[in-house]
Amino acid sequence: MDAMQISHYAGALYRAHGPKAEAEASQRAQACEVAGRMDEAEDWRQIRAAICRRRPARET
């Protein structure tokens, strides 16, 4: 999956799940890994990372 697709999926997942999108991507990556679909699992890990980058920074 190229960078544009990853960004698109990250945005769509965030719009659909809000703050829970990161956890959703992580669960999908894990499910793909268990099923032996390593390339797809890596795509979901990259989507998760893109969601993390989009998320506003937490204030301390």
C-alpha cells in the first residue's frame, strides 16, 4: 500500500471511529498477523502510525 492509500485509510478510519481508530487499526493488524497475512498486517501498522501522527498532542 502506498503512502497516499495509507493516509486515506487513516483518515477514513479516524472519521469512522474517532479516538478509538488507533485501537481499531491495531486490532486489525493483529488479526491479520494471526491469519498469516503479514503484508496486510504491516499495512494496518502503518495506518495506525498515520493515525497517531494526525492525532492532536496531549496536554500535560
